[in-house]
Amino acid sequence: MKMRIFFISVLFLSVLSLQAQEPMILSLDSAVNYAVAHNKILNNSRYAIDKSSQKIKEAISQGLPQVSSSLDYTNYLGAESELDFGAPGAPPAVIKFTPTSNFKINASQLIFNGKYVIGIPMAKLAKKITEKSYQKDELDVKEQTYQAYYMILAMQRILDKLKENYKNAQSIYENTNNLAKAGMIEQTDAKKLSVMVTSVGNAVKSIERQVELGYNLLRFQLGLPSEQEIQLTTTLEDIATKYYILNNLTDTFNIQNNIDYQMISMRSVMAEKSVKLAKASYLPSLVAFYSYTYKIIKPDFDMSPKNILGFTLDIPIFSSGTRQSQVRQAKIDYAISENTKALLTDQLSLQEKQLRYNYNNLLEQYFSQKDNVEIAKEVLDQTNLKFKQGIVSSLDVTSANNDYLTAVTELTGTILKLLNAELALRKLNNKL
């Protein structure tokens, strides 16, 4: 029976292990959605929103009835007090302090307080700022997920071209080396081609490391462990067609949509309310209170009442300029926030123009380099054919091969920059 349980346990663990090793299949959209749901930074931002909700409840509760109770016991350890009435020859009266015990209930209600009236809207505005901060973090996570996905596809594209080129270079080298051994061509030609093969092989290893780096960056954004395999289903061509070939980015930039502008506007409103909060310190505060005392052990001499009802009016009169300085500081902070808002407006306008210029420039480079790759590929194929026919030298093959690899690398780099430029424009417009 024990052996049976043991084998069942081993089988169960093996199934779990196989399931854990299955790659996660992700399209571009599913990767972004998964990152939004599982990114650890966004999880902390969601906690911050929950905390701000509790802050609002805390602020509101301070103006609601407050009730507390207490239970006490006092023993005076046989202490006595003499009371002399001043009558000649009359002995003083001796009063013994007997133990006492009381159960008290105290209740209070804030009736008016200027800081409370202004503080609640400020707490609600603080929550809205926290929610905007979450939206900003979400934009950052989306952008970084897009960039990691783009990087993997771009590096994988270069890697595939390099591997294909490496295989062709090896084939040409082996044929050339066989001819050189047979004495039909110079050994120097074979050596030159061997250098080319080694160079392409080193480039393949370098790009493989960059691809793995891209996967690690993507795993980090998705909140996945480092051993989790990922399989991407969206191709670079799919993204290109969706985002920059068919997208002319003709939308006019609306600064009101920018998340940074929205946040600075809210902080400016918060600074304005801080001025009102500082001014509220000049207003009086009124609190009503009620107290009930049940005497469990009564003293021999007791004149205190059981029920007490009263009001406390706190009127600020003179603070040696403290309140005035606080109001002036709040006004200065508000002026700074308005100036910062105007500065950000100028910066965002310039940034949008620069990003749009970069995008259009990269788009022109893309179409030009796309033609260059086709031409370089055609030249390489013709050169390889001529080399086999003995028309050109190995130096010509090496040169054509380098030109093709350079054209492919430049085109892929331009595609990656173009996608990131388009991504930056969409982020600026809050459209990720």
C-alpha cells in the first residue's frame, strides 16, 4: 500500500513538472494584458489605491460620533483627611478615603471644524491622483512590455537571417576547401572564406544572447519566473502592418489626454485646496460631548453627577504669525504648481513635435532600407553563383555577404526604432 502511494505521488509530481515546463504562448496583445494583470509594480499601485480609499474613510470618520469607555479602580490605602470647622474645642472631622471604582462612557460629536470640511474633498482628490498614478504606471508597464516584445522579434529576425547566411557560408567554404585540397584553386581563397564563416558564427552567438536578454526583460514585465518558457505568436510583419504602415498618425495632439498633464493639473487643484485648508485654521471649532459614569464602588462622600453634557468651542485668537506664514507658504506652493503646469505644457508640445519628426524620418528610412535589403540579397545570390562558376574571387563573396548582413541589420534596427517611436507617440497621447 505504501509503495502504491509512493508511485502515485511520483506520477503526480511528474505531471506537474511537465505542465510547468510547457511554454506560455503569447500574442502581443495577450502579453500586454497579462503584464497589466500580473506586473508586481502595478500590484503595488493597486494597493496604493486601496490605501487611499481607507484614507477617505479615516477622514470622514473623524467628523462622526466618537464613543469610548473606561473602567477604573482606586484604592487610597487607608488615607484619611481631617476637616477643621474652626469651632473652639471641637475635634476635627476625619474623612476616610474609601476605595472607588467607576465605569465611564464618553461620546463626542464634531459640529464644525473648517479643516474637516476642506479635508474630506482633499482626501478624495488625493485618491484620484493615486488612480492617475496607477494609470501612469500602467502606461509604463505597457510600453516596456511592447518594447521587450519588439526587441525579441527584431533580434530573432536578425538571428534567422544570420543562421541562414551562416549555413550558406559554410556550404561555400566546404566546397571551396575541397577544391583547394584538390589543388584546383588557391588555399588562400578557402582561408578567407573560413574567416567569414567564423565572423558570422560569432555574430550568431552574440544575437542569441540578445534574444535571451529580451525574453528575460519580457518575463520581468509579466511577473514570470526566469525558467518559464515563452513562445511569441505575433510576427514583426504583423506589428508593422498594424502600427506604422497603415497608421499615418494624423491625430492632432491633445494635451488634455496626456497622463502627466492630468496629474500636474490635479496637483495644482490640490495646492489650491491647501491654501483654503491653511485659511481654515483661523476658524473656530465646535465639539459636543456627553459623559455617563456608573459608580461601581461609591466613596462615602460623593458629589459628582452621573451624566454630563457640554460643548467645547475652540476659538483661535493669536498665534504670533504662525497661521499667516502657513497661508503664505500654501499660496507659494500653489504658484509653483501653476508655473510647473505651464512649463510641462511647453515641454509636452515640443516633445510631441520631436517624436513626430523622428517617426516620419524613420518611416522614410524604412522604405529606403527595405529596397536596399532586396538589392543586397540579389547581389549576394549572384555573387555566390559567379563564385561557383569561378568568375569572382572569395573577396567578392565576403564583401557581398557583409553588405547583405549590414543591410538586414540596419533595416531591422530601423523597424525597431520606428515601432518605438510610434509607441512613444501613442503613450504621449495616452492611447496604449
